[in-house]
Amino acid sequence: MSMKLALIGATGLVGREILRVLEVRPNLPAHSLIPVASPDSLNTTIQYQDTVYEILSVEHALKVKPDVVIFAAGADDSQQWAPHFTELGATVIDNSTAWRMHPDHRLIIPEVN
């Protein structure tokens, strides 16, 4: 199964760590990475699994309609953009504090759940 995976905050410290973790998971069916970062990082590239990807804007990522979106940016970015991705039917995973106490969103902690 192929899926499009968007990583919001791909060039930041947390985003780079998420990419490292994803690389050691060879069975992850992410065949299309959509790296997203701030306007300062646009037109730069990152390498993931022997492929070079251009950093895209969040608006461009919305047009690509990813299946899964991981937010490794701040809470403000997550609150602004996550609802747009869920409206498209994407599964959104947020690494910020934006939704932690929200009554309509599940809090998942790998060591607990």
C-alpha cells in the first residue's frame, strides 16, 4: 500500500528526528514524502531514503492531499493548518501541545496507550 506522508516542520530539529525514525522503519508504506517547512526553507532540499525532496509550502501540501500529516512545528501552526488537512480526510498526528487537552481529540502516548 502506498501513502503520501506530509511532514510539517521537516527542516526543524523535531522534524529531522522524525525523518531519522521513519528511515529505520523499512516496512512503513510511505512512498511519497511531502516535506513542508517555513517560508525561509522553501526552495531548499532534504534527503530521505536516498531521494532528494524539495521543501514545499503548507499550501502546496494541501493541494497534494496527503494521506497522513505529521506536525513537527509549533502549536500555532498545528492549530492553523491541521483542520484543513483533516477536512481533506488526512490522518493528522500532532507533536505540539495544540490539541492535548481538547475534548474531541485523542491523546496518544506510545508508552501508555
